[in-house]
Amino acid sequence: MFAAFLCTVLFSLSVVGGHRSAKLIGGTEANFWRVMVAAVLLGIWAYGFGVGLEGDAFPLFLLSGMAGIGFGDVLFFQALPRLGPRHTTLLTQCLVPVFCAPLEWVWLGTTLTASQIVCGLIILGGVATALSPSEPSTTNLRGKEARGQMALGVLFTVLAGIGGAFGAVLSRKAYAVAHAAHQPIDPLNAGFQRILGGAIIGGICLLAVKRRVFKLQAGAPARVVVETAKRKWRGVWPWVLLNGLAGQTLGVSCMQWALESTPTGIVLAIIATTPIVLIPFAYLIEGERPSARALTGGVIAVAGAIGLALSR
């Protein structure tokens, strides 16, 4: 329980850093570099004090990272500049438990109860309240263009929630495989095995998005490339470091620590309170002042997520 709560605080700090870095260098590149920061730090631990990439559970941890850290977080970072840190986190964290329920039903045969369905509707109602038209736009756009960007951001968060749900369930399965094979693995090492899956997907997405930029840089003088890189990273590196350290290094490790001994539903219920914990950070760092309706919707959605998890 303590690990899950600590994960919530770290994720909140990570989202603020991710939002700022995504606005400066774009969501795809910001996501890739924060994953690489975490991969280096976790790799040092895994090969210095852990088992590295050994173990029967490694393929499942890798797939878990591809789903949650890879696809899920790539889409999360695309939503950040469109919806802002608070709305993006609210949708993603509260929708993950909603998607976990049918996923477990399909994979493990767990049926949905009436209380689970009610809690799912409560979550959707809270999200709809928080994202009501009276909320100020989180972008500089207005009118039809702003609504289009918000709709695209909502789509990205829904897909990110699906990826996060797959990642969480696969991670629990990986721990079961490790325990059955009598191959204990510490949370930091498990986080390293997961982060590699995220790095693979994030790298592919970065190459696809930046391929034209890379071609231009390949033909430009080295001095111009170096100066351009210095200007770009001068203001963004602290936010990328904060994002990678708080989120994918310490935050994900705390999540793995919690998942090793605590059911997914309880862990996700605690992590679903991230949008509430994020409010003071978003206000202090980003100056994003939430309205009364946004706070009400956030509390409703988080309460629904907690109820959904505890009803399992």
C-alpha cells in the first residue's frame, strides 16, 4: 500500500515534467528520452545488483513494457499538450481499471458484476463532468479547432488506458511466472525489463515521426547540428530528467514493488488518485487553476475507480 501511494506522488511529479517537455520538444521525443533516462538508471541497478535480463518472466515483462510504457505512454504524451496534465492523467488513470475488468474477463474468465458496471458508469460520469465545455481550453486554440484537438486528446487517452491495462495485467502474470519458477526479481530489475519494451516502441515511433528531420540533420554541417541541439536541450533537459527519474525510474519501480504482493485492482485504485495528487503540482508549476466543476468531476471519477477496484 505504501509503495502504491509513493508511486502516485512520483507519477504526479512525472506528469508535470512530461507536460512541460512535451510542449518544448513534442510528445514523441519527450517520451523517448525520458524512457532512455530510466533505462540507463535501471540498467545500472539491474546489472550491478540484480539479474539483468535473465529469468523465465522476462518475455512477459518485455511485453508488459511494450503495452504500458510503449504504446500506452506514447499515446499519453500525444494527449498531454492537447488536454493538459490534469485532464490527461484523470482520463488515463481512471480508465485503466475500466479496461482491466473486461480484459480479465476475456483472459481469466472473471465476469463483471452489477457493482462493477455501476462503478464504470460513475467513472465515465466523472470524466464527462471534468471535461465539460465550461472548462477553459488547455491549448491556445478556440472554437472548432480546440474541440477537434480535445477530441483527439480524449481518443489518445482512451487508447493509452487500454495499453496501461494490458501492461498491468501482463506484469502481474510475469510475477506469477517468476514465483512459480523460484526466480525472485526485485522491483527495480523488473522495471528495467519492462522499460526495454517501452524503449523499443518509443524508438520506433520517434524514427517514424522524426525521419525527415534526421535526414536533414545528416546532410547539415556538424557545427549547425551541435548548436541546434544545444539550444533545444538548454531549457528542456531538467524536465526530461524529472520525468524520467520520477516516473519511469522510481515511479514504475514502486508500482512493480506494489504489484508483486498486492492485487492489480487495489494497486490501480490507489494510483487512480493521481489526478487529485497532481492538482497542487499542476497549480504551483504550470499555473493550471482547476475549476469547481473539474474538481468535482475528478473526485467522482477517482471514487468510481476505487469502487471498481475494491468490488473485484
